[in-house]
Amino acid sequence: MVEDKRAKILSSAEEIMSEKSMVDATISEIAARAGVADSVIYQYFKSKEDLLFSVPGERMKEVLFLLREHLQGIRDSESRLSKMIWFHLRDIDTHPGYGRILILECRSSPEFYLTPAYQLVKEYAYVMYGILDNGIKDGSFRSDLNVKVVRDIILGTLDMEVISSLALGEIEESTGDLDDIMSLIHAMITSSARPICTKADRILRAAEKVFAEKGFTKAKISEIAKIAGISEASVYEYFENKEDVFLSIPRHRFQENLYELSETFHIKNPIRKLKRFTKYYFFLMLTEEDFLKVFLFQLQLNPRFYRSKAFESFQRYFRVVEEIIEEGKEKGCFRPDVNPRVFRNMFFGAFSHLALRWMMFHDGRGQDKIQEINHATNLFCSAVMAYRGDED
């Protein structure tokens, strides 16, 4: 009975605070919706802020449990990473109220990072860290990757996707950007020079493992779909049947090998622009520590910011990044399938996560920050660079 009351209070708080924000929501409203007296709330929570922070804490326990269930049976590292990113986007699409509270309310408060709820958020981030680390160990990902930087780039990208959806209204569902996100990440982290990681690619890589382990007769489409992190029906969007999947594997590999033999980077001006802008933006923001604190905690995660004139000024930075990508695509040195908006989200989201780690946890001396900025700059370029043969 006690747990039922607490659960009702948390559910009511999530609904009201996602609608009104913590500042505007009142304990009386939350109590009324939960069907309890105001005083009952204070039996479980110290304050309105404590109640706010408890909402993602409670939800994150369920998220971690479900995430581990989704990852079960998926063996290869890239499919596990893709599945976790899909799960993250889908969870926010399904529970937008929770997304607003976590990203736009809790994460904008320095006190949140001292709570038990944030320890669960760190545990969630560590799952991704483990996937990336295992990918390096098993040879799926580049051996020179700084796992912390890559993790922050990915999580920052996902944060900005949430903002695109919930604060800016640019997209209805974040899951629609999954393939574009994975295309950038794949090119960034894999040892292979393949520029695109489509759903068909994931199906074929998963199929290779299943067919190799079980043979054609015993292999099942459902097993392939599970390892690829997609639905069984999605397989049939790309392949007619199991045989079509099976015969597509060698064709795919031959094309890939020929492609890698002739690969080369197009080193042109947009690449230098991207490098220069990345370092300029990172160092500029880091030298203004007071403003950075305001920006990270009070502006970037505040929905009101995205309705203000101040945001119109900040959008110029958005446009700079998007225009660099468009220019690179036009000149042929960036991949034609790169989504400028998604890359923009990756860029600014990565900066926020890196800066937040440096500020909140004093993670790294000045030289370490410079090395991480240089590493992030190179990873951004890896994510968008075109390769000879893209037009084939």
C-alpha cells in the first residue's frame, strides 16, 4: 500500500512536471492528481526538487532492466550499440514526459548530479561504455578510440535528438533518425572504411553470424532479426526470403572489399573548415566558464530558451555546421547521405556531454581536454568524410 501511494505520487509528478515544469508545478496539484493529501507527499519526499529528481530515478530502474532484456542474445558489438541507440530513442518517443523531465528539468540542475538517481544514469551510460569497449577488444571498432569521448558524442547526439523532438518540434519521432545516426557513428568508429551502415548492412552482418553458426537449413530469419536489432518484418523489407539474405552476403562482401581497395579521403576545404570550427567553438566556450555553466544548466536544457530571441542567435551556430556539411556534400568530400541536422545534433550534443564531464567531475587536466578535443575533431571528420566510390 505504501509503495502504491509512492508510485501514484511519482506518476502524477511526472505528468504535471512534464506539462508545467518544476517551477510552475505545485505540490497541491500533484497531490490532487495522486489522490492524496499534500502532507502525504512529504512523508516520501523531502521537497519538490527531491520529488522531481526521484521521477527519473524510478523510471531509470525500469529502463535498465528493459535495456538488458533487449540486449540479450545480440552478440556482435555494433548490433548491440545500434539496439541500445534504438531503445533510447524509442523510450523517449514512448515516454516524452519522462524525456522532458530528465533532459530539460533534472539535467539542468547541478544538484541532480549528486543524487542517487544520477548514479543510475551513470550506470546506463556505463552499459554503452561496455559495448564500445568490447567492440574495440573484439576488433569491431577502431583500436585508437577514446571510449569516453565516443560515448559522450553518442549520448550528446541522443540528447540533442530529444531537444529536436520535444523542444524544437523539428521531428515527430526521434526513431526516424536512427539510420542517419548510425551512418555517422558507423563511419566514425569502425575499422572498416565503409561509409554507410544501413539496416540492410546490419541484417547481412547478423546473417553472417547465424549462418556460420547454424548453417543455412537451421538458421532462422527471427534469429537474424534479433541479432540485427530489428523486427522480423523489417528483414522482408530488404530481402525476399532466407535464401535471398544468404546469397546477398557474398555479393555484399565482394563489393565491400573492392570498395576498400580503392578508398581514399577527399581532403578539401570543408574538412578544414569543420576542423577549424570544432576547435574554435570548443575552446571559445571553455574559456568562458561562467557563461558555459549558464548555458549548460540554464539555457540549453530549458524549453523556454528555444522559444526566445536568444535562440535565434544561437541558431547561427547551427547553420554554420549545417552549411559546412552541405558545402562538403556539394564538393564531394562529405558523404551525400549525411543528414546535416543529425550531424549538427551530434556536434552540439557531444560538446555538452564533454564539457559537462570536465566541469562537474573535473575529469582531465588542460592537456587531457586538448587531447580529447583533438580526438573529437578527428572523429567528427571520420563521421562525414566521403570515400571514392560513394557514387557507385
